[in-house]
Amino acid sequence: MQTKLMTISRFIYEEQRKYPNATGEFSDLLEDIAIAAKVISHQVNKAGLLGILGIYGNHNVHGEVQQKLDVFAHHTFIKMLEHGGHLAVMASEESEEVIHLADDANLGNYVINFDPLDGSSNIDANVSVGTIFSIHRKRSKGSRGTIEDCLQAGKYQVASGYIIYGSSTMMVYTTGNGVHGFTLDPSVGEFLLSHPYIQIPKKGKYYSCNEAYYPYWDKSTQSFINYLKENDVTTNRPYSLRYIGSMVADIHRTLLYGGIFLYPADTLDPKKPDGKLRLLYEVSPISFLIQQAGGLAVDGKGNDPLEIVPTSLHQRTPIIAGSKEDVEVYLNFLRDAN
Ligand code: P6P
């Protein structure tokens, strides 16, 4: 049965009506994100045609070469959000320090941490990339937010989500009342509700990780991966490996098809003792969303990543996330090892 035709604006408004005291500020912020997503989607989808592929030349805070689209997405997000009057401060993967709003910007009560174009090293190969965002309420006293407003534990998020720029552009987000997916209809320029109340399958048949780093992983993670590859039809093994190397794409498939995504700590690699993914704008928002979809998300010690109190904007955290039963098997291996 066709779900009723509902735009993201209508959906956000209907959700807001459930909260009679809502001012509409949060709704407007979500709408601004959807507009920014359309602008970035338009640019990403024509990237190969405009000669804007290729290396921008600068390096971001992690020493990674900035792709032109990375820079475009970063500036677009800031430009589309800073004058809406809903934000007090922002943090971006592409900026070493927090981003204070323009002097003439109206200030609001929310804070956004975002990865403007995750997976961007794949852009030239036309692989799906994505934007990831995490929203908190401002806690500091002053009207202009501070870095402390960005460094809140993930359990205090009021919303998180991603936009995936793939065969179609989708915006998937949660505000703590389930996970909902909207597909962009380019013919009308609207995000339409296509995946209401997404629930991740209890168990999957895919595992998703970069096995090249297997030698660097702890013993329990190595044993878990070996377990998934053993032949045992009673437990639907061996699993299949699906790894795109673009977190939003790997997570989107895991959310819809089930299975488990892992970016463990590379314990033997001094460059990545806490893995590669960043807590504020990758691990926290994705963990919140996976948990809201009925899945499980843990860090390398089996703890809830949403409990971690961040100490720096770009700190990294291992993440193991996906179908509840698959992550529970991982946790059993972790407990058996300790
Ligand atoms: P590796 C992309 O560069 C990214 O930040 C994530 O999107 C992705 O999950 C990960 O890095 C891939 O890292 O080490 O497998 O290349």
C-alpha cells in the first residue's frame, strides 16, 4: 500500500503538533538542513560534469586533502544554517575550531556538529557519499555558544541523521521518536516520506569492515570476524562482506538490510589507537539513529558511545553497530575475552 504522499516539511510540522509548547525553532532548523541537503545534492550529482572533481589542494584538520565538494558542502551547511536564527555555535569535520556565527546572525538555542561530506575520498569514483549531523540544545549561559555546547555526550542529542547522495538522495533522521527516511524527488525538489519508522532487522547476513586492518584488531574482534566466516547453516553463516568505505553508505545498507558495521580500534597502529571515526559527528549521531531503529551500537569496550563525554572536537572512537542479535554476538566474544 502506497504511504500517503507527505513532504518532509509536512512531516516535521505534524511531529511538532505533538508538542503544544513547541516554538517551531527546532522544526525550522530541520527544514534548513533539508534545504542545505538539496543544494549539496544538486552539486554532488553534477560534480563530474563541472570539472570540480579532483583535489582542492588544501588539507583539512586531519591532514586529509580537501576535495572541492567537501569544501562546498562545508560552506553550504554553514551558509544555509547560520542565518536561520536557530543556532548558537557549530562544529564541522572540516574546521579545527568551533564555528561561531556571523556577527549579524540571529542566535538560537541549538548546536550542530556535522560532517559535511563523509566518504569524500570516494567522490571521484562516483561512490555514494553523505552528510552526517548531530543536534544538541545549547547549555551555556551566553547567547553565543561555546565549545562546551559542542562537547556534549551523545545521549543529550535532540536529533541526528544523515543525507546520502547515492542512486537517489535520501535524508534519514531521528528526533527520538523513531527513524524516518525521505527520498528527494528532483522533479519537484521535495523530500518525500518513503521510509516511515525504519526498524533495522533483528539479525542480518552482512558484516561491514575494512578487513585489511585485521592484524591490528584485538583478539575478540578477530575471533568474532572468524566466527562470521565459518560455515554453519543453522546460524546463517558464513556472512557476506559488504564494505563501501563510505560510512553513510555502509550504515544506510546496514539500517535497511541488517547486519553489523565495525570500525574497531587499530590497537597496533599508533595512528589509529581509537579507530578512525570521529565521536561528535560520526559515531554519536549514527549510534543514536541505530538505537532508535531498534539496533545496538557500542564502542570498542562494549559500552554505549552515547555515554562518552567528549573532551575534544575531533576525538575518535571505535564503533560496532547494527542488528541487535549480531552486535550481541560481538559482545559475547568481547566478554569471553575479558
Ligand atoms: P578506511 C571515509 O573516509 C571515512 O571517514 C568513513 O566514511 C568510512 O567509514 C571510513 O573513513 C573508511 O575508512 O580506513 O576503511 O578507508
